[in-house]
Amino acid sequence: MKVREFTEEGNQQFILLYQQIKQSVLNNNKSIEKGYTKALKKKMSDLINDTNLSRDIGGKKDLKMQDSNDQYKFGEYIYEVLKEHNENKILNNDKLWNWLSAFFFEIVFHKKARGISEHRYILSDSWFTRYRHLVRTPWYIHRIYKDSSKLFLSGETYLGGDYMEQWISHRINEKFTKAADIAYNLYYDKKNKEPKSGYSKQFIWKKISGSKKRVKTLVPGSLGRLINKLNQYNEIYDIWEMDIKEIISLLPKEFDELKV
């Protein structure tokens, strides 16, 4: 099947169908496995295959179902399929991304998915929630950061990883793409082909010894700390023209163990 986009009616039907699916999941104790019934799956299949509710966007490449175990490969695949199209026309095209969400629904609305927020499947018109979309975001991240996107797209297609969610919420990273290469060099374990654990969040809650209370604690060398330092360096140095190694060498001692 070639890539398509919903018509206005098709888009509304997809939104209504997702609301039915979400309600069914909630009615089944939040179990996707039980709530996403055979009847609802058939409705989704019928919606995808009804050519009166969508239109061909004119591409030459066929769209094929992908595995759910590799978000990076998924983003790379969507990028390859869509690169023949004008990016300005597809970037925020909700009818396209919602159709793709419906097409790949089996791998993004997985029984092991965390949460059933509609923003994961229905493209939001708000910048603050648009990045949660589980089809557009892997494409978007791969499009901007290429190989360095492995850090942010490290999990399954139905999960939004911590590194990705922490990263994409900072707008400076969209334009200063060199920042992703720095993060990749620091936080991606190339030998084991996975992100290093313990650095994705800037703060964690730690228990106070001998007490039930917990205290919010800064994580040294974390991704959040890197973003803070890059914002600081942007006010002092011309980091846009500096080499990645030069910028990494500026980072304080808390990053030393990551510079290896």
C-alpha cells in the first residue's frame, strides 16, 4: 500500500475510533490486551482500507508493516519512505500522521505500551505535546539527528524513552544539532549498542537514611545538566563554530567519567 492521508471525514472517524478504543481499555482495567478487542481491530483495519476516507499523497514507495522492537529502525524506515515528499507539506500534516498511526497501530498501540494518551496516536497541534506522537517523532528525530538519534530512539516502537522525552522538550536542540552528537558521544554505549543508564533524568528522588522522606537530588553529568551547560556556553562561546571535542573538553568534572 502507498502512503495516504485521511480526508477530513476519515480523520474524524479515526479520532472517534481511538476514543472508543481508549474507553474500552479503561473499562477493562486499563488492559490494552483485553480492551483492544477483535471488533475494534476490525474497525481499524476497515478504516485503513476504505479508500473513500483517505487519499494517495503521490509517493512511489510501498508502505510495509515494521517490527515493534526497534524505534530507531522504525524512524529510519519512515524517513526513507517519506523523503521523496516535500517536508514542509508533511511536517505538521495531522491527516498524514494520523493515517500512518492507524496503519502502524498494531506496533504503537502494543499490549505492553505505557499509557493510552491520545497524543501518542493523534497528532497534537501544540508543540508541547506534538513530540509524543509515536510515529511522527521517530521520523522527526531521525530526520534531524541521523545516527546520533540512536540515543533517543533506543526502545520499542510503543514506548517514549526517557532520553528522548528529556531531549526533545528543549527547543535549542532542534537548531543546534551538534548538541545531539555531543549527547550521543557521552551517553551512548557503542559497544553494547544502548544508552548508558542513570543519566537520562536531571533529578531523582532519594531516600534519606533513617527516614521515610525522600529528597530531590541532582544527578551529576546527566542529560539535563548537559543541556544547561550548552545553554550557558552558548552565551559565552561561539559553540556553533566549535568542534564537538572542543565543546566536550569544556564540560566540568562531573562529566569526566562520560568522556572516555
